[in-house]
Amino acid sequence: MKIIPLQYGVFRVSKEKVFTPKNTPMQPGEKGYLTMAICPFLIDLPTGLMLIDAGLDIMKNGKPVIIKLIEEAGYNPSDIKTILLSHLHKDHIDGLGYFDGDNFIQNFPNAEIWYQQREMEYALTQKESHSFDINVLKQLESLPNIKLMDEDTGRFNEYITWEVTGGHSPYHQVFWIKDNSTTAFYGADNLPQRAYLKFHIAYKTDYNGKKAMEDRVKWEQQAKDENWQVLLYHDTHSIINLNQ
């Protein structure tokens, strides 16, 4: 398999979950923000092209940034067969499409889009949360190419398994991609940056910070024991090996 990080860059993120490129001049009074990268992953497997999470809805020169990144990596976005979503926060799903007036234009109409049905049911109740884009969620659930996941664990195909972990969100899920002797692990927002392994902290911004912390401790040891490649969605160092 081949794993291609699709690095959007680094952003300042306000308490209202507004993502602003880090190199953009700060506005008067702007404060209280986090700094994080955005990095979906394109996976080239014998079964076809797959995208794990979808980034932000950002346009550059009239083209969605995620489409531009895929093309720059040497791939045709229309060849993507499958999209797996770890959870439904807007920075992980808004790159699936964009609005042209009232019309939602899919970026990947040829791909099957897989997400946890229970996560969607929860997300649609969070109308006051800045983490969810309710307009996109409503469009997403009505798309003809949606495929629902409703079990706690399973095998997607011969290369990919998943597990619903909770933690960052109620039905947050993680993925393992295995090809021969190589295992890549995607912990999504339960393990978004390498810095999360430096201190064992239960973050209050998580739905269940204690569960996310406990999973990180477990995964860190497994990653070292089994020599995993760890995929980090919110880190500029997007693929790491903890033994190196």
C-alpha cells in the first residue's frame, strides 16, 4: 500500500471553531486560539483508492483544496472508491463538498462514503455546537452514495479494520490498514498529534477525555511493539513510527 498525506497546512482555531491559516495576519483582539494542522490521508491499496477523512471546505483559485492536493499527488479524485469518516466534526467532513447557493456539490460523487449512523444521530442534535456543521450534515445524510456503519468493530475489507472507541466524540472510530507486514494506524482525534503522547492527559474538550487518554496509552505501546506507522491528522509530521 501507499499512504499519501494531504497536508492542508497549519491553522489557528478559535473557540468558535473558525479555522484561519496560521500565516494570515491576526485580527485586533484575536486570542484564545489553538494551532493545528489538517491532514486527510489518501490510501492506495490493491482494492482501489481510499480517502480517510476529508478536511476543510476551502477553495483555491476556484477549486477545492482537497481536489488540488489529490491531483498534485498524481491521482485522479474521480478514481477514489471509498471514503471512511472517523467522526463528523466539520474539520473532518467539510471537504466532501461545497455549497453553490443552496445546492451541495459533491467533490467525490463516485465514492462510497462510510460513517457511523449513531454518530450522525448524535451530531444532528448538537445544533449549538461549533464543532458540527449542521447544514453539511443534513446534506450528507441524504446523499445517494452514503453507506452506514452501525457495529462497534469490524473488517471493512481484507486490508482495513475499524473500532468504535468513543472518546473525542460519542461514536468516534479508528482504523487499522494492514498490507503484508505493514500496519498503519489512524487514531483520528483520539490521537491527533504526537504531542498527545508526551503527557497522559484527559482533555476537557473531548466527549470522554478519560477514555481517549486510556486508548492513547494502549495504542502507544502497541505501536512500539508491532512497529505501526501512526497517521496523525492534526500534526505537520503526519506519519510517524514511534520506534524511530
